[in-house]
Amino acid sequence: MPALIVSIYYSQRRYVDRMDRMDRMDGPAPSILFLPSSSRHRVSVSLNLALRLDLPSISLCAIICRASLATLLSLAELYLTMPRRVTVRVPATSANLGPGFDSIGIALDLHNTVSIEASDEFGVTLSGEGEDVLSQGQDNLVYQGVLAVYEKLEKRVPPLKLSCMNWVPLARGLGSSSAALVAGLVAGNELLGHPLSSQMLLQIATKMEGHPDNVTPALFGGLQVAVMNDGIVERISVPLAADLGIVVFVPDFPMMTAEARDVLPARVSRADAVFNISRASMLLAAMATGSIGHLRVAMEDALHQPYRRKLFPAMEDIIEAAVTAGAAGSALSGSGSSILAFVLGGEERVAEAMMRTGARSGVDGRTIITRVCYSGAQITERG
């Protein structure tokens, strides 16, 4: 006797399941079929499956197929075990590192943690950095990341509760917006059974952020080089030969990315282009080979830091103070206002020198002593 089973069809859209991409098939959207009377105890499983899928495209219909109930059970197990709660940990990032404008970034051992769970109604709880200024509405960047995944898969977002613990300073050039977007993307993907690859998440994140230099290390960790090639992000993880420490001077004032970009010229000279190309090449070579003595020169820049000095006049003095105090190299972190320094020991001495120089210029702030984070966004809880 042919068994009446649950059968999944795919309509005009191409869906991706947890195991692999399934080819597009004609027919209705995911449809549930009734079981034979001999297996009525299984009906509750199939109905529960339909409820958990909770897609507007689900239609109920019946067909007769020759198949074992194992197919039904494997599908039911797949969807019924999708998590209702996910916690994601995402690192801060520093982009450019001097000459690597919009293409080089590194992950720092400083993290935001986001928990997302199914709920009866939407809600956002904030603590830590930005708890008084970040949105608690659906324009919150974490939620926008979740929404982007659901929209990519043409699925309806259920009511979700978001809890955000933020340690990454806002508007200080440490990738706070990228960390939020990546947290939402990774969490949303996990809630749906991990249908999208990390590369696809990178594509979405880059489109939302506008450039790949922060979102790439936020997703993958370590030192990353990312370029755009006909709309596709191509990336390489650069091995680090030296165990570098990192000192970050975080001024009390923000520098908004849009404002920091507005001061940049539309065109640059050939000499400045060559200046940056040569130093970006040396930067990556120094990192990969451990030739840390070259970092001071390798982290110089002619494309963005000289123009952003008008927003942060003390920037060059603080960079010079870090190097004089023993840092291997120093540069503006992203679009600012933070300044990053790589060190091989002497972190406290470098931090004190940066603080002292900033104070002399009327720039108060704080320092963060950290290291490279070699892992990107991670799922720390799933249930």
C-alpha cells in the first residue's frame, strides 16, 4: 500500500534546506499530507511540523506517494529541532590599519553578545555601550540583520525578543555597526536551520554595510583582506606570525562614518596611490612574516588620515606618542575616533603615553588593552 506522507515541494522560488540546496520543482509551496490510519499517532508530528514552519506560503493538500515513513520522520526532525533561542558572540573590528582603506580589517578580543528567541511579541533589551541611544525598535541593526536573512529566504519573521550586551564602543571606529549586523545575520540564519553559507552572509553584510573591511573579520576573525569583484566579496585570511598585543585609545567624542567619509577627496594623486599601495603590501607582508620592525612605516597612510585630521587634530600626535613609547605601529582605527597601536609588550606604557598626549591636546578618553581575536562570530548557545 502506498503510504500517505508529508511531502515538501518547492514553488517558483529556490529554497535551501539544512543539508544542501534542493532543485526548484513545480507545484505548491511546502505542503503537508495526511498519514494512513495505521500511523495516526504520527499525525501530531506532521501538524507540529506545519506549525513550526509557520510560513505564509504553506498550503495543505493531499497526494499519494510510494515512500517510507522514514522520509517524513527525517524532515520532521530537521524542522522540529530548529532552535527557538540563539546566542551569538561577535568581535569588535578595526579596519584600514593605516593604508588598507576599505579592504583590510582585523578582529579584536572585545565582543558584543546577542541573544534572540521566539516570543509572543517583538522586544529589544539593551545593556552596556549605547544602551541609552541605540534603537529598541525594528530599525535596530541586530534586528535588521535577522530580517535580511528571512527576506533572503522569503520567510516571515516571527515575533522575536532580542537581548543585546554591548562592549564595543559606538561610533569610535571599532566596528559596532558591523558587529550588530553580523550578530543578527548569524542568529537569523541559525534560527532557520543554518541554510545560508558564511560566504552568503558576508555578501549580505557587505551590501548592508557598504564595504567589507569590518564585516569580514567580524564573521571570520583574525586579519582579513577583502575586495569587491563584480559585486562578489573575495577574501583571504592572513596568517599572523607574531603574537601582537593591541592598545586602543578611545576618545570621549564620536566620529560618525558618514562625516568622516565626507571629508575625503573624490580623486587622489598617483603619488598618494603608490604611497598607499606600497605600504598596504608591506603591512600584509610584515604581518605574515613577523617582520614587525616594518610596521611603523607600513601603517602610514595618504588616502584618508590626512583629511580626517581636520575632524581630529590630535590624531597624529597620539599616533606618534604610541610609536615613541614602543608600539610597533599605530593608525586611526577605521574612520575614528579610536587609535589602534600594535605592540610586542609594554602595553601599559603605550596606553599611558596615548592618554597623556591626548589630554595635553584636550582630548580625554580611555584605553583598551586587548589582542587579536582569531575566531569570528560564534554561536555560544542554541536551544
